[in-house]
Amino acid sequence: MTEEVSEEIKKEIFELISMPGVEIQDIAEKLNLDYEKVMNVLSDEYLKHNLDYGRRMCCRF
């Protein structure tokens, strides 16, 4: 499902999620994407980089 999202959109999602006060629903509305698609991109990135060990997504981008 995340293959449908371009790298530019993914980068924009990561930039928006790193801003304080921005909700995932706001990102979906701003980028005209489905909420589930945004969540899948974020969860794939979370699992890919194993962010459970103290790394924050906002620091990576």
C-alpha cells in the first residue's frame, strides 16, 4: 500500500509529523491522502528504523 505514495509525499509527511502540534489527521487532509495511507507510511518507517530504542522521527529528517 505504501508503494502508491511517492518519495516526495513521504518526505512531506515526515516533515509535517516532526512539527509540534500537527496531528496525523491534519497531514492527511493537507496532502489529500487517506488517513490509513499516512498511518501505513509512518508505521513502515517506524518499523524500518526500529524507533523503539529512543530515536525520534523528528530527529531523523
